[in-house]
Amino acid sequence: MDLRRLLSKISKNWPAKMLSIALALVLFIFHRMSTLEERFFAAPLQMELEPNIVPASAYPRMIRLSIRGDAASIRSLAEEDIEPYIDLTGKGRGIYRAPVQFRKKGTAQGLDPLEIRVDPLEIPLTLDNKVSKYVPVKANTRGSVKPGYELAGFTLNPAQMLLDGPSDVMSGISELTTDMIELDGRSDDFSIMVTILNQNPLVSIRGTAMTEFQGSIKQIIGLGNFDDLPIKIKGLQERFIADWEIKTGMVRLGGNQQELELYSPPEDMLILDCSAITQPGTYTLPVSVDLAPGFRLLRREPEQVTVQIKDRG
């Protein structure tokens, strides 16, 4: 068949042939599209900025991604295979609208067909100069230690943190606070690691946002005065009788305030010990105190008493 006859045959009824080809192409595309699957997930937005520039306004940290492709292929995609980002390199302080772009990474690089859509398409953003400064940390305590005790003091280690953020925002930050530290029912020194709270997402804390709280808890030393306590003789031999002019005394005790308020001194709290006396005479004896556990003797009056010892006769 020569070339003329071939061209004549091809051109014969060419409108119908072209329509058939177009129809076949449409059917192929429709079939291909019908086999594609759509998947949705969110990925963290990456910021590309100058080293001394930071965001100074709120912006979405996560970008919604719509991925359409071969069903088997997109099921194998990991979320980190698509990375949304905005590129504001070369930009200084100011207000911008940046389009959201994306990079194919990992297994996504070799997939075809693969249709990717991002939401939102662009982001308004204010940029400011980056400022760094140290800020003190304040302990945030709640509750009360055990009755009769007090939080005598505490330390934080570290006691200050280095912050990075936009200059306008950083000028208004004078301190950071810790997460809640519970004191309820504590009666001993304690140490815990506690989170440092960052209330502004535009500000970052360098390093680990943790500090060690070391609390010192001490017992409150209450004072109790007990007056008109009888002074008793103890250990005197039966063949003797004793006479002493000062019959009562007082003591001042230190200890837990609540326990002191409930304490009732025994009748023989103040004692003159005569067990060593073997002969009649005049003796000056110390006044001893029968002290209850948990209390401390701060003062006693009198400290000594003169006793006359005689034969019973």
C-alpha cells in the first residue's frame, strides 16, 4: 500500500475517528480517576525565616492536607512524607501574606499520580526581631502544710530561664511561673521536678522547661505557760518529814502549738528528789520537770527550793 492510499484511508471518516479517540481518552481518564482514593491528615507547619526574625502574631501550627492518588500508594504514606511550609526568607519586620507550600519527602517523592491540596492556602503573619533574655521563675504553690508546720523556705533550680521571642512580646514578660505545687498535708522537707508554664506560644524556652523545687518544712514552735503547778517531794525516807516554803511553780514549754493547747500537766510534774538524803538538815534541791515527749523545756520557776528535813520523831 503506497503512502497516498494510506493517507486516504486514514482521512476517510476522520471526524468519526477523532470522536472515537476523544471518547476513549475520556473513558480512560474517568476510569483512572475512579480508581484514585483521597486521604486527609494534618501536618505541622514549618517556618523558613531569617535567623534573627520570629513570628509575632498567631498562626495555625497544623496544616490540613488533602492527598489524592492511587489507593495502595497513598495508604503507605506517612504523615511526615508531606511537609507544609511557608518561605519568608529575606523578609524583615512587617506584615505579610505567605502562600503555604509543601515538599514531598520519603515515599511521597516517587508516587504518581499524587494530587496534594493544602488548607489554608495562605497565612497572614507579622514578623518581628528576635530577642533573648533571662527571666526569673516564680513558684506556684497551693494548699497548706500539716497543722503545726510551716513552709520555712524553698529554692528553685534553675531559678531563671532563657527565653526567645519577638521584641514587642518579650518586653511585657517579667517572670515565668511553675505548674501547681501541692503543699497539703506535708510535714517534711521535699523535692520535686515541676514544669515551667509558657503562656505565650510565640515565646520559646531554651532547654528543658523544668525546674527542681526544694521545700523546707519546719514545725512551728508554739509556747505554753503552765502556772500554779504543785511542787512534790519524791524519794524521801519514811523516817523523815520535809518542809519547804515554795509549794508551787511554773513551766514554759515549747512544741507543737495544737498539742500544747490540749496538754494538761500531771500533778507531779514538778519534783524535789530527796532520795539521796540520809540525815536531817537543810538542803537546797533542784526542781526537776517530768517532761512529756515532744515538748521542750524553755523555763522553770523556781529552779531550786530549800527543804528542811527532820526526823519524824
